[in-house]
Amino acid sequence: MGTLRDKGISDDSLIRMRRLRVQNQSRGTMLADRAEIADTSKTRKTGLLKHNRLERGEGLWITPCEGVHTAGMKFPIDVLFLNKKRKVVKIRAAMPRWRLALCLWAHSVLELPSGTAAATETARGDQLEFETFES
């Protein structure tokens, strides 16, 4: 069978994670410079539950996704619902714990630290740009 190293997979590649830089093209502002990506069943289910807080520049992009909840979370978040072209279709700012938010027109959701949408003046209709990188 062999080890992962025998198969050409290094220890570094096992701990490297895909991350996102998210820029609001409409406003020329940075929403996140190290957002995580939740694009598997497991990562979408876990979401931000493992976090005690989100620092400025952090976030979570959940795809596909039309709704989120904050049950069991320890802090409020800004929730941006995006269509397939990554245009903001709805914002739920400072969503408190134990709440539910839905948007049937959404394809994905960007969760950010509470206050990010207001600080960056992000609004419905804004176009976001995503850049992936490995950390």
C-alpha cells in the first residue's frame, strides 16, 4: 500500500488549505483576505461552529447554499447571499445567534465578521470578485 509520502504527497500539502480573497469590485473594498471555503457536505455542515470569533479579514464562503443558521454559534455575523455571478442579492447584517436566514435566489453565502458589510459599504447589487490561493 505505501505511505502518502511514497505516493508523492508531502506533509505540507496535507495541511495546506484553499483560501479566498474577496473584493467588492463595485466599491473597491476588500471584504476578506483569508476566507475559508466550505464546498463539501462536511465543511458546509461545520461552517463557523468551530470558531470562537471571526477576525477582520476572515470569513467563510459556503457553496452551494441558500440559507444559513447561527444556532450554536458564539458570535454574530454578516451574511451576504450571492448569485452564481457572485453579485450580492441579499444582506443580513449583524445576524445574532440562534437565527435563520434564507434567500431562494442565492447560489452561495459569504459569512463575514459582524460590521464588515457596513464598514465596506457593501450593498445589494454589488459585484464581488474571488481569488483563490493556498495557505
